[in-house]
Amino acid sequence: MRLKEEQVGRLAETILEKLTASGLITLKKERGLLLAGIRAAITADLKGEENLERDAEKLLDQTLSAMGGKADIDRHRMLKMIKDKLAKERKIVL
């Protein structure tokens, strides 16, 4: 899923607010530093998912071309299966 920088920022703020409000964390560093770290973690996760999607598409195209481009295969279903397998191998939670 592609999120805009503004959306990532709002998500990071919401996460930090809910964690502090619930008492799960106490701020020991400047709020801005914590938000930057959360934003970086979210962005890294999104990039990992984008890479996974790209690799799954590439593998699907290679598989279909090796099979002679059979049209009777549900491309969407096959792509999901490949993504799930790659995610498991890479230990990525979708």
C-alpha cells in the first residue's frame, strides 16, 4: 500500500499518542525524535512490502512465460499465492 508522507506522519503521531495514553511507554527522548523513528520504521516496512510486490510480479511473469503464457490461470490468485510464499520466506507480515 502506498501512503503519502503526510499520512505516514499522521499514523506515527497516532501510534505515539495511543502508546503514551495507554501507559505502555513513557517518553524519555524528545517527541520529535520518537516520531522520526516511528516514521522511519513505517516507511521501511512499506518499502519492504513494495519490494515484495515487485518481486512477486516478476516471479509471476517468469512463471507464466515458462508455462507458455496460459490464459486459463487466475493471475490475481496466483500473485497472492506467490506474495504469501515470499512474505513467509522473508518473514514479512502482510
